[in-house]
Amino acid sequence: MNRIYVFSSTGTSLQIANDISENLENTEIISIPRLMKQKYWTISGETIGFVFPCFYGTMPKLVAQFITGAETIDTAYTYCVATAGGDPGYSLKHLKEALITRGSDLHYGRKIVIASNYMNGWYYNLIQPKKEILEQKVNNAREKCHEIAKDITLSVKMIEKANFLNYLLPQVISPSRYIRDTRAWDSEFTVAENCNSCGICAKACPVDNITIKEGKPTFARNCQRCMSCIQFCPESAFLIEGKPMNKPKYIHPSLKVSDMISFNS
């Protein structure tokens, strides 16, 4: 069995994995957050794939924990696709380093840029593609996934080069405390009076960081800053540092909120 391990909150990485798997035989797509809810997990497969978004120029903290916490990791042909709204920075480089420390390796790595979901970023509206451009990016990504699948079938060894500036810039323009430690990042979250207690945020959170108490979300201080709760809130009720997130929302156009809830829960 070939396996693709995926961390996806608003759908881009999940759809990329879907598009790759369509062109590979006998392939299973596995949710990283869902697997990590088990006490023990392994990373195995005839081929092993990783697909995840770039967070601040590198791989998400959750993915790093997934690698270090695995009981075993097979030494199979391993590939990765890092997704982003801008350049994925050192995501591939850092994944390769993490795998090497576990006796494995990264043989093939590609980047796919479609859209950002980081609504809190001051640059969010500046880099979000308009509808026509988004459609073209999605189509280009699908074609690139076909190419990637062919390379995987042939066990091609190649990793797209990282750019140091594309790794450094997100860290320079973002509050450093978010980079150093995201565990208490949700301490900045509150909800406005228009919260309707629907519970979608709790269902959508891939790490079960949100529970509904007395009709309002409360946070367990394990936030991964994946933005699913904010992006999927039907009332746009979330505030960050008291500021409303009145911006266009993003979910991959091929998927629905229910798809993401089903995948991660």
C-alpha cells in the first residue's frame, strides 16, 4: 500500500493529495491529526508521501511532532508536496532534516502555490487570488500533480531548491512570539456576540483544541494556527486581539467544510 500523510485545514493540501493519488495505484490518504489522536503511530508504505501547508516559511509544528513521535518510519521512497499562498520557504529542507534524524530520508520534494488561509496576516487580502486567477491556479496545480505522480511512479529523486529570503521574510514580518511558540496562540482568540453556538469551529479543529461551553468556544492552548475555526465560522464571529476577521474566506473550491470535518475528525 502506498500512503500519503496529510495535514490540511482548509483543503488545499488535501486536494493536492487527492489529485496525486488519482494517478497512483493502491494509494491511501491519511490525516496526520487524526492518526496522532492514537497513542502510537507508524509511518509506513511502499511509497510514503507528505502533503502539508507552509507555516511561516517552514513545515507546521504538528508535522514535526508527527515525525518525531512516530514509533517507526519505513525507509521507503519518500516524497513531499508543500503548499502555500506564497513560497513554502524551507518546508522541504526542514522535513528532510527531520526524516534523516529518524533514519529515513526525503527523496523528492515539490512546491505548489495556490492561496493563503492565514486571515490574520496583514498581507492576506494582498496575496489572495481573484476568482478567475484562483481557478487557473487550481487547474495548474492539478496538472502539476499529474506530473508529480509520474515522477513518483518512476522514483525520481529531486527536491526543489529553497530560497533563504522566502524562509526569512515571513518570520521578519510576523510577531516573533508566534514563531517561537504557538501553544498559547489561541489566548488571542475571542468571539463576538453574533456567535450562534453552532459548534462548527470545534468540529473543524483538527487537533480538538476547541470545546463549546455555555454556548461559546473555549480553547485548550494547543492551537496550530491552521485557521480552520476562523475560516469556517458561518457568522465570522471570531476576533483576534479584539479585531474582527472581516475578510474574504478561503476553502479549496473542490471541497466543502463537511469534507474537512470528516477528514480530520
